[in-house]
Amino acid sequence: GWANGADIAMERQEDGSYITVEPITFVVGDAFKVRQNGTWGVSFGNNTDNADPNNGNRGDYAIETAGDFYVQIVFTIEGEARTAVITLVPAE
């Protein structure tokens, strides 16, 4: 289902990326997107589709390895074009 109330805050890092403030426990088969400002107008999911020139992507980021991870996103905005790369960073 849609987890509209389950947003997890992200903080900007010195390198310009954003990372979740707490790790997230994922199981194989989970899927997610990162959305901007609590709306679905701009959202990013799987890295293959994250080059949509209008508003992010249309696919989910599918979890293939279970564990506790921080979600990191590096995105670029050039005019109206938005691209992003999502990385799962293992929690220590």
C-alpha cells in the first residue's frame, strides 16, 4: 500500500547528498521511493528510471538484500530536469 504517513527525515551532507537520519530495516521484496517535500510531484526510486526529465521516476527501488540501511540520494537539477542516484548504506 501507500505509506504516506511513514516519511523518514533526511539530512543534507557536506558532499551535497541527503541521507536518512535513522537506519531503516528492509526485507527482501520491500520497495520504496524518495519523494520531495512530502508530495509525489517529484519522486525517485530505481536508479534505472531516475533520469526522467520532468519529475523523477516512475519505478520503485526494490530491496534485494535484507538488513538495516541508511538511504542516501544524490540528485541533480538542471532547469526542469531532475536526475538521482539512490544508494543503500549499511548501518553499523
